Amino acid sequence: ETGVTQSPTHLIKTRGQQVTLRCSSQSGHNTVSWYQQALGQGPQFIFQYYREEENGRGNFPPRFSGLQFPNYSSELNVNALELDDSALYLCASSLTPSEGYTFGSGTRLTVV
Amino acid sequence: AQSVAQPEDQVNVAEGNPLTVKCTYSVSGNPYLFWYVQYPNRGLQFLLKYITGDNLVKGSYGFEAEFNKSQTSFHLKKPSALVSDSALYFCAVRDMTSGTYKYIFGTGTRLKVLA
């Protein structure tokens, strides 16, 4: 529907584990941003990738990392999971950083 | 620093009545303002945006928003609410001062339209 696909839709992990979330952007979209939306909060900017390079980062620790691939897919990796990492993780893509974004439906991560 | 505020956690309105969801902003320079809607377990859907031009912006699903520079507000409105409008609404400002052009979102307002 939106052209941005995220997987999995839901995920349960144990504290201390590592997780990889995936996003498939619209073809041609060179920019991907990741947002964390905790329960009852607005989305918070994690980081952005433009042409496979990190292009900016929000106030998140280094255990949050990412990759962007030439086929317009990307990953968000979180190491040493903490209970507070439980949230909806949203991927958004655009042609360039200044263009309008299309959001995916998100991955709901629960850390127990 | 750029920010938006949504002063109401929840807004209740009867079906068929007009609705308003409030948003105020604080930005340096010209504001790039947006409204998004989120249904349960879904991502964000774009409703409308203000970049420049007319202060009244029309968007999807019959929604509109009024940009008021003197009051630094960007309230979302709809003349006649539908039960299907019940959702979580986010106001956002686009940070045009950084190379990421990231969105800065408000905390959201839950709209409940009562039949």
C-alpha cells in the first residue's frame, strides 16, 4: 500500500539479545530514516542513511546501528536489548533527504 | 531548537460535528509543518502539509489545517467528523536546518468520534 515494507511486523526478544529489523524502500529512494515510537509517544528520529552512508543521527546510543543496501533495502540493528527498547520502529524512505517521506507500517518490538 | 506541542491528549467529538486538533510550533526560520494520522498497529499516513502559500491547507479525507503565524499554530480541522476518523493524530515540523531534514513529532492526540 505505501511502497515501504517492513519485516517482521511483530517480534519478541529477551533483554540482552540482538535484533535486526528490515525495511524495503520504494525503488529509487536513496534515503531511509528510522524512527522509534514508544507507547504513548510520538516517533523519535534514530538515524538516516543516504546512498548507503549514515547522514545524521538522533539521540540514540551506538548499540543502535544501521545499514543501507544498493537494492533500496535497509536494516536497523539493536544490540544488548533493554526493556525500554520496546517500541514500534518505523522506516521512512524518500528520493533525497529533502523530499517527502513515505512511512512503512512498522515493526512492533517487545523486549522481555 | 525546533519543536511542536499538542496540548490535548484526547479529543472527543460527536459524529457530524466539526473537529479541531490543536498544534503549536516553535521553529527558527520558516516552518515546514505536517499532519499525520496513525491507525492501530499501523504506520503514519500523510494528511497534509504547509510549506508556503495560503494559510488554509486542504488535505486527505476532508481534513484541512490553518496556519497562523502570529499564534504559531497549525490546527487540524474537519467540518463534519466521521466515526472512521477515530485515530491518533500527530503534528510534525520538518527540521530544515540539518542535512537530514528529519521530522520532529508532537506527542499525539487521540481523536474519538462518537456515533
